[in-house]
Amino acid sequence: MNTMTRARQSGKQSGKQPSLAQLRAFAAVAEHLHFRDAAAAIGMSQPALSGAVSALEEALGVQLLERTTRRVLLSPAGERLAVRAKAVLDAVGELMEEAEAVRAPFTGVLRLGVIPTVAPYLLPSVLRLVHERYPELDLQVHEEQTSSLLEGLSGGRLDLLLLAVPLGVPGVTELPLFDEDFVLVTPEEHWLGGRQDVPREALKELPLLLLDEGHCLRDQALDICREAGRTQGAPVTTTAAGLSTLVQLVAGGLGVTLLPRTAVAVETGRDPALTTAYFADPAPARRVALAMRAGAARQDEFEEFASALRGALRGLPVRVVS
């Protein structure tokens, strides 16, 4: 029985796995074809290098090198496995780089889910903050309704949500950002247009236009109407999938609607057929927050992001939560 047959059988019987040190030693020898040069290249003594390569041959049950007094040659098997060894070492290097990126805050991918009644009005501030303060963060934005966002968060498809709260969902932690008032949007000649002290009770009989089912803003508006004493029989027309459509319906004289304060300038500023009215204190309002999985691995990072975002939003017509 020759030496390599014994080594091959030994490798099969031992079940040993090659170590990274052994692969690194072999890869260095395969590159330099010289034990002294290879040892110097990876900072290992020559005897340790030789021993590591021999141990790798034993573990694999394959002769990798042909050793002579003058030079080192790769065996046919060594030539094939040198390519594999380099690929393994490259993959391990990439793994370590990725782990380093994960350990470093505000690097790598952040998958942010945003509801449609927040996205157009807050994303400019969010994107500016990320660009200026967190340039290594790969922000990926997903605009969806609340139920879809929560499914994405619980399933790991999304990392962080920007939406209206409270959610009342177990396993989800809310990081409040701000409160904002609702504003009544009316046609230009409406009797409430331009007022600064509209009582909530005015909502009892107004022809109110709301978003489609599934939008949390619709539910919030209905809650406000119920608090104002609006009955189930009062007319509510639901024909819009977005706020832009709602305000166009208002401009056409089909009714009035409620907008969050952050949306008013964008949605009403371009149409002179629209006017706004503000409620008497305390005005109906909503709270907007970030939401994450309870105990998320990046919890400290998300809390810091929430704090930075509060500062970035202070120029908007909102009451930032301290």
C-alpha cells in the first residue's frame, strides 16, 4: 500500500475537516511554489507551514504537492484543489467583511416601509437625513398599506416602518416621532373655508370624502367623525385611492375631506379652487412613529435613527415628540 493510498484511507476514516489555517497555507504554497516565500507571505514559520499542508493532505486524503530538493510542484489534484481553496478563502473574507458591515451601525441595507399618506410628505426629510448623515446606509423604501407593512415586518421582509400609530400589535415596538393636526379641506367658496376655529361638531353633516378601505387615514377620519357625533347615516363618499384624488374631488365640489397637516401644502397649494380650515383646540390629530420588531438586533441603531429623524422634521408643521 503506497503513501497516498494510506493517506486517502486515513482521510476517509478520520472524518477530519480542513481548517482555514491549512487552506491558507496551501493556497500560499500554490501561489508561490516555494515554502520560504509562502511562509513569509502569510506570516507563518516554514515548519508550521509545511506541517499545515501535510495535515491538509491527510485530512483530504489527497497528495497536493510534489516536493523535491530544489522546488515545489502542484500535483494534478493540487492544481484542481488550489482553485477551490482560494474560492473558500475568498468567501470567508467576504463573510468577515459583511460581518464587519453589520457590526458598524448605519451601513448595509435598511428596508423601510412607509404608508401612502406619509411617504410623499416625509420622505424628502428622511432621504436628506440619510444622504447627509448616513451615506453608507443602503435605504430601500417600500410604500404599502399598514396591514401589508406589518406582515412584512413580522416576516422579516422589512426592517423598519414609518406609519401612523397606535398599532396595538404584539411584538412591535413603536418609536414616536411627532403629532400632527388634521385640516379640513373645502371648495373655495365653502362657508367653513378659511376659518381657524372650526368646531368638531361641524363634521356631523358635511359631505365627507374619504380614502378607500385599507387606508389607516380613513379609519382615523371616521373615528374623528364618530367623536364629533356623526351618525352612521350621514353621507360618506368613498371613491379615492389617494389624497391627490381626494382633493381634486373636493375642488370639483363633491364634498370636503380631512388631510394631515404635513400633506396640506403639497396637495392644496397648486389649486386655487381649494381652501383650508383649521379646527379649534384641541384639534383632531394623528401620531406618526417608526415601528420595529420588539427586541430587534438593530434596536439601538433604530432608536438613534428615530432621534435624528425627530430633529430633521422640526421644520414641518408638526409637534415633535421629545
